[in-house]
Amino acid sequence: MHFERQDLKSYAEPISSELREGEVYFAVNYIDDEMLTPIMETVVFIGRNLEPGDVGQVYFQDVESYREGIPYSSTGGSDGTANFSSGSEAELKHIFKYEQMLDELLRCSGRRSRKLGE
């Protein structure tokens, strides 16, 4: 298998406010300050301001329960098997489209390689 080599930017390119309902995104977080151990979750954007009084809030659902058709409710799903998350629309630096998520993981791989080389 061969992958085209590309120039990797030195910075992450998370999504901005162009979220589209029903589209799949990838949440990439790190468990360490050096950003060497990523945690990735596949999520679906389900909407903005879904609760009364919300302003600038975005909501995501785990991809499995979304595909099963479990709808959002303030109780966390009809049978508790769905995972929902919400946060400020201004704080989406960990949400990526597919290609940008791959780039972020490649940057992580580079950091890990440099760390091992020390």
C-alpha cells in the first residue's frame, strides 16, 4: 500500500463554525501535556442550542447511537445507551473533519518519533 506524501502543516486545522447537522466529525484529545497519547472519538453533529436558554452551544452524539436512531433528549437518550456532548461553539479546537484528523494524528506521530529519539 502506498500513501501520497504531503507537506504537513505545523499547526492543527480543526473545524470552525461550518458544522453541518448529521455529518460525522472526529474529536481528538490528548491524555498528556506533551500531546503524545491521543484519544479519538467519532461523533455526529446534531445541532445548536438544543436546550432552553442555550446560546452558542453545539451538540454531538456518538456515531453508534446516532446510526441506531436514538434521538437527543435532555435525559441522555431513551434507554441510556447514547452519549451526547455539548460545549461552546467558540471552543472547537479538538473537532476535525476526516482529512484534518489524519493530519493531526500524523503530527502526533512526529512528536512521538522525536520523543523516542531523545
